[in-house]
Amino acid sequence: QVQLVQSGGGLVEPGGSLRLSCVGSGFTFSNYIMSWYRQTPGQERELVAQISSDGDATDYADSVRGRFTISRDNAKNTLYLQMSSLKPTDTGVYYCYFYTDTSTTWGQGTQVTVSS
């Protein structure tokens, strides 16, 4: 069964840091581009960051570039999102995601709340 299981997240003060993790199973993790999305209240789900299958190429939404870092460890089938200098506008539910020619798979989502 193809699955993405997330961990991390929680409540952090503005300016703080958090790291999200996403473990893939049931597929060859190293073959696929992986992404992080987030959904904030009243907004559509948006792409936050993306990483190539080998980890050599990354891309970020303008709103997080310079503050967030996406990475992966293919030996551990794990995707990461290191978030720094967090802002209240980063509050939302974060999802890891990948797609194939025939399917899409989302993690279960994890809440990130940035508040003092």
C-alpha cells in the first residue's frame, strides 16, 4: 500500500523553527519528485516546496524562499521540510505529496501554528 506518513509540526512563536518529516512506503521513494503543500484557512492548497528525485534540484514558493529548506534522504525514504523564521502567515496544515502517471498520494497533514 502506497503511503506517506508525516510527523512534526505544532505550535511555535514567530521567528521560531520547526521541522516536518514525511516517510514514504509502498513505492520506490527515490524515483519520484516530492513536494510539500500547505493549506491556510480560507485558501486553496498551495505548493510550498519541491525537490527532484535525487535531491539535486529544489524550488520554493516566493513566500518561503530563504526561510524554508526542503531535503530528502532516499536511504530512509524520508522527506523533510526545515522551516525557520516562521511567521503567523505560515500557519496552516502542511501536506507532503507525490504523483505518478496514474495516481497522486498525500500525507495525512500536520498542523503548524505560528503564534505568540
